Amino acid sequence: MIALARRAVEAASAAGASDAEAYAVEDSGREVRVHGGEVESLSAATQRGVGIRAWIGKRVGYAYGTDLSEAGVRALAERAAEAARVADEDEFAGPPDSSAAPPDSSAAAVRLMHADGAKGAPEAAGGLSDPTLGEWSPDRLAELALVIESAALAADSRIAGVEQAVYADSAESVALVSSLGIEGEYSSSSCYGYVQALAEGEEGRETGLGFDLGRGPAALDPAAIGREGAERAAAMIGAGKPRSRTCPVVLDPTVAASFIALIGRGLTASAVQRGRSPFAERLGDEIANQVLALHDDGLDPEGFASAPFDGEGVPRRRTALIESSALHTYLYDTYTANRDDAASTGNASRSGYRSQPSASASNLVVAPGELSFVELLGEADDGVLVTDVAGLHSGVNPVTGVFSVGASGRVIRDGELAEPLREFTIASDLVSMLRAVRAVGADSRWVPFGGSVKTPSLLVGEMTVAGS
Amino acid sequence: MSELIDAEVAKRVLAAALANGGDFAEVFAERNAGLTMAIDESRVEAVQAGAAAGAGVRVISGATTYFSHVDGLDPDDIERAAGEAAAALRAERAEPRPLIATRTTPLSIEVAPAAVPAERKAELLRELDERGRGAGAEIAQFTASYAEVRREVSVANSEGLFSGDDRTRVRIGAQAVARRDGAVETGAETLGAHRGFELFDHDPGSIADDASRKALTLLDAGPAPAGSMPVVVGGGFGGVLFHEMTGHGLEADHIQKGASVYVGKLGEQVAQPLLSAYDDGRLPNEWGSDAIDDEGVPTQKTRVIEEGRLTAFLYDGVTARREGAAPTGNGRRESFRHLPVPRMTNTYIAPGDAEPEAMIAEVQRGFYAVSFAGGQVDPATGDFVFGVSEGYLIEGGRVTRPCRGATLIGNCLEALAAIDAVGADFEMKTGVCGKAGQRVPVGTGQGHVRIRAMTVGGTEV
């Protein structure tokens, strides 16, 4: 891969680029879907591609492709240079220089290798990869997915079926080379399993999601995935609407993670610089209750976004975003850092070779608190537990942070869970919500929806609930 | 037409796919190329060219699908992918039927976008930028995007089908941010079609005006109401409501898994007789149209609701075969890297006979949702939610003031049955629909529609 990336950089220079960077990825993935005790589909694929960023002076362009032949890469490099010629000049455009990256990314690599591995990961794991992944045959993976399904069906007599149970994994190798002397490569693996269970109630069907993730299948607990889906579905039977009012709201980790991912988007320097963030001009301000601490951690061995370096070769790191109520920094890639006369925080992210890097959170981690989930409910006393939200992508104003999203969950009465609730909305704005967080649970988990987030349940003191 | 793979290669690949048995095998080959760019802070940026070619091979045996895909169109690589897909099977070799090439007529493209100089596309963005910023001093930011893609596809299967399509789509989008004192509001509009660059012959800059107008209007917005009330949904992009609350529930995979509220409802009255609706993949040059679906089945017009009665579900090959139904040309996939699943094409509520003004005049206190930022539905429970990007309060039969941050929330069956007026006006809009991790272009459309009662989630209790 690194040879391919070098070749691409040379081709871009030959095509007229004053600077160039190539990001090459090879990815093998598998996916098993099961339904009704049978394998519904079994997919396997390998893909290889390269993306080239070309700078011509202060103009930048990008091209990607899958034709990795000599002629193919040359054509790609030419298209990247052509794209750069169409773009307008931008005084802050430019690649990171090699001083931003240690020669072998060793500081980062050491922590990734020696940290206590992901749960269930073998001792010998290289931190980001599970070397036993390849030992799992498609038949064994299908078995794992079938266990997820059967566990869901067995967990509760009200479970009428399973919409789908899925296992998927991916092993990728990444290589990055730039004309300014950055060279690096790494491998990582990840997998997840999930189930969408169906419960039959008197007034219709309810669904529940169960999931787990890790570096390899050994880290997954398939029976627990099935049980979680079943419990969530069965808990919703007979749900009604809450009374419209303002009250304490507990967000479970899956829901809290969705909001944290949104907040992470607002904390990127690109959103702030372009006036699309509710956190603009708030550095140093009190933006959250002191019980809430938020970090971006690109080195957490369990985090799917962890890597020795980011999407343009700058070392990943751990960055405090919110601590002691205050907003400490935004998340920078090289371009946004140039613009603010700051340093990159190693937050240039890509979703594969098809996307050019942009400033984005790596893994967002909310520090766990002391309270168990039950104690958190006790703190809330009288309110609503939210276990699912819908419409986050459409219900939030990215500029102001004002949101109104669909939700389902449970009534909290006298500090205990009561009847299920559906078809209601919760509304607030992101900064008010951060300030209103009154307590943080101890029940942290990784949630991969809309970003890589690890968070416990959060008790928000006040939110508008609209139902009947 | 089928120049991506020739008949001999397709034959070899299908034979390799059925080497260990199987009821059905298919090879889907694709070559795509696209260009995207954006303007932000009045600067053309994010210019990106992308290209990919590859093939996906699947074998179906009983209820199981085996799938493998490969980058590139090298015949040996595709044959290897076929071998990989067949690897888990243990039965006797099966024989594919001889291929019969079908001639298709791709939708007509007058000006191939790839033949238009990139600089002309940058100019288009600058024009949008000027129009959007010129709409008023309170427009604080403006961005616009341009995207073109050409997808050539070939598909051959063991039942003898051998067909292809050549699809070109272009789309532009505009987003405006307006600011006054502490208030910040956004507006957006898009224009897209299964067409060439000729789409932009007629005043493309109007989408910039529209985006800015929406943002400026919202500066005067108050909080959205909360609670249950009559809702009038606007024409055009309002059709996303029907797409989400009914369309997805009619996709046959959801039906067969019991994960749809429309299970067992075929032939039943699910709406008032004033409502008829269609899925139509043949609408000329519409964003969600193609000549064939991604399994080679010609697209068609399917009446899903006839005068309130549920009349059809939407099938791909697998779900049609499972229940002996005829495929409806709804087997779609994002690319050769994905398995086809039942998907909508262009879905719409047919025009009714109500006048939009009269529909509003009959509402004492309600909500007027003109356009949505997006929506989401759980087909199994029928619960849905929509973010309203442009909405107004209705008081005393009149639209009184704009509202910010409203969400519509409800249940499909209840909301569909509660539609008590369908407007005579009609418009189609473009969208990108996500399902099973795949995004495909879809059209949505309708005239104004009134729902007797629906929950509006705002902050004003």
C-alpha cells in the first residue's frame, strides 16, 4: 500500500502539483444476515482504492479511484490536478509538514500497543487489530449471528420475531504519503453485531435494538445482544404518550451518544469558522454543568476511530473539550488550524479513500460519574427516560443548536421506571442541555451511531417534552 | 449497451457462480464517474473527481444469498468473485440458461455533464452564490453544491436476462444562513434530475433565491406549538411524508418479515377514498427514474393506493420469487458493492380536487408544514418523525406566523387514515433515501395534503 501511495504522490507532482498527498486503503469485509433460523445473506469483499489531494499553489483538488494500474494512477493524479485548477485560491490551503508527525508515530503506537486491550481482545493484539479475525470462517460467523437471533427469541415470550440479526466485520490497511515527507501505515480491524427484535403487543408491534462491538468476534457477546434487543422491544408494549410539559429527562447511553456526536460536530473548527456552530466564540466560557467532562480521544484502544495518525498524517491524541464547565478547544485539522493560527489536534478524518480529510471528532468520550443507572433514576424522581430518538439529522438546527426530535422511552415516577412512552418529542438546544446536565451515570458504553462515542446515561434537569 | 462485460464473460461468470449449485445467479457490473464541487465563503472549493468500476456476483440457494464483489472489470477477477460467492455451497453444479440480450432505452441526456468544462460548473456555483447573497443584507452565509454522476450498468442472470442501462444525474443545492441580532436561521433548496447539464438552462439561480427567502422568513419565527392539531402539509417536498409513512412500509422485504404495519392490509381501506398514490420509475427524466432496476427488470408505474384501498407492494427479485409475485422493478442498489433490496423510485400522492387556500381556511388552530429537513420511520411500528424546515402557525383559518424548530410525529396508519383533503396542486422534488446502509436517489411528490390531527413537537406547551 505504501508503494502505491508513493507512486500516486510522484504522479501528482508530474501532473503539475506543487504538493501532493495520497491515502491508500485496502479493506476486506464480511457480513452475515440471518432471519428465521437461516442465513439470509453472506457477503465477502475486498476493495482497494486511493485518493489523491493535489495542491497547486494555494488551490487544492481531490480525485479518487479504484484503477491502481500505472496508467490508472497517472490519470487519477491528472484529475486531482485539474480539480485543483478549478478551485479558487485559499490562503490557508496546504498540507501538514513532517514536523507535525514524529518519524514513526512511535508515541501513539506505544500507547495503542500496550494499553489494556479491548474487552476480550487477545493479549497479543496489536491494539487496533484482532489477529484472530481471519480464523473465523463464514460458517462460524453465521453461527454467531444465529445465536443473536435465537437469544432474542428466547428472551421474552412476547417476542414475535426478529426483523434481522447481523454480524459484520472489516479489516483495513491504510497508507499515507505526502510530498512533504510524511509516511505512515497501520492496520486495524473492527466488528459489530446487532439485532432488531419485534415484540407483539395488543396495539401492534414494537421494535428493539440490541448491539455490541469490538475488534473481533471474540469480543462480542451474541446472547447479550439478542437479550438487549428483546428487552427493549418488549418494554415498549402498551406505550402511550406523555403529558406535554417541562421535566427532568434521563438519556440512556445510546441516546446520549447521539447528542454527544452532534455536539462533537459543533466543536469542530470548520463548523465554528464557518459560523455553523452553537459553540462559536465560546472558548473559555461556561458551557456545561461541571459534572460533565468531554474528551476527544484518538488513541483509546477500544475506539473505532483510533489510529496512530489522522487522515493527513498528523498524530492522533487525547484532547480535553469540556472540563470544569469550560470549553477548552475546538477540533482542528491542518487547514482549520492554519486559519486560526493554531496547531492541528490530529482531527483530520476521512471515511475511506473516497473522501478528502476534514476536521471531525475521532472518539468522543464522556467521563463516567458515580451514580448507577438506578440511582440516576432516583435523582430524576419524576420525569422521562429516553431510550430512542429519531429524526436527529433533520430536527436539529446546526447553527443555533435548537432541536426538537422524536423520542420513545419510559415514565420515571418516584425515581422508578413506570409505563412505556412513544410518539413524543424532546426539545431544547445543545448548550442549554449541556448546562442542564445534573448528573452523569457510571454505565458507560461504546455507541457507533453517527460517530464513535463512549458515554454513560445522562440526567438532564429540564427539557420540553411534547406528547398529548 | 452491455459493453461493460460481454456475453461470453457473463456466461463464464454465471457458470462459475453455479458450480456448487444454487437456484439463481447474477452478475452486476458497473462503471461510474462523478464530479462534485461546492462554493463556501464565496470561494469555489472541495472540487472532487471520483471514478470506480467493479462487479458484484450473487448466488441464491433456498433462502440464502451468497454475495461477493470485486473492484475492476477484469474478467478473471469477476470469475474469481463468482467462485468466492459459490464457495460455501455444497450441491451439484447447476446450468444457467442461455443469455438473451434485451435492448433498453436509457433516459435521454442532451448535454453530457462530463463534456461541459469544469469551469462552467464553477461559474454556476458563483451565480448561485451571488443570487443567494443578494437576497438581503441579513444573509450572513451562503453555500451551494454541484454534483454530477454517470453510472453505466450491465446485468446478466442465470434465467437468461442480459440487459443494461446508462444513467446520468445532476443536482445542485443551496443553503443560506440569515442572521438578525441573536436570531440565526437556515434555508435550503435543491434541484436535480436524471438528466444532463440542460437541466440548468432555465434559471437554476432560483434555488438560491428560495433558500435565502426561507432563511429570511424564519428570522421572524416564534416558537413552534406543541400538542395535537390539524396539519396542512405543503406540496412537492411534503411528499417525503408519504414516502416515509407509507412507502417504506410497502417494501416487500418489510412485509415478508412482518416488520410493517401494512402486513395483511392488501385490499383494505387504509385511507379515505380521496387518496390515490403511485410509485413510478418511468417518469421521464425524474430524479428517481431509470430504464431498468438494478436487477434488469424494466421500471414500471405501480398503483399502491387506489381511492384509499391498499393495492400493491413493491418487490425486488428475491421477495417476488418468495411469494410468486411479479417483480415491480423496485430492486435497487447503491452500487456493485451492495445487494439489491426493494426500494421506492418516484413515489407520490396523485393530485386531488381541494384548493390549498380552502384547506387552510377550514383550520381554526393548526400547523402548516411547507417543507421538511428530513424524516424517519420505523416500518415495523409505523412510528415516524419529521423535522420541519419551514413551518407556520394557522390561526382562525389564516397562516399567521413562521415557527422554528418544529417536529411532526405520529403513526403511519393513523396519519394516513386522517388525511381529509388532497390538493389539486402537484409538484415533484428530489431526495436521497437511506435503507440497509445504501443511499439511492428517490423522487417524492404531492399537492397540499391535510391531516386532521397530528402531534407537533415544539417548545410552546
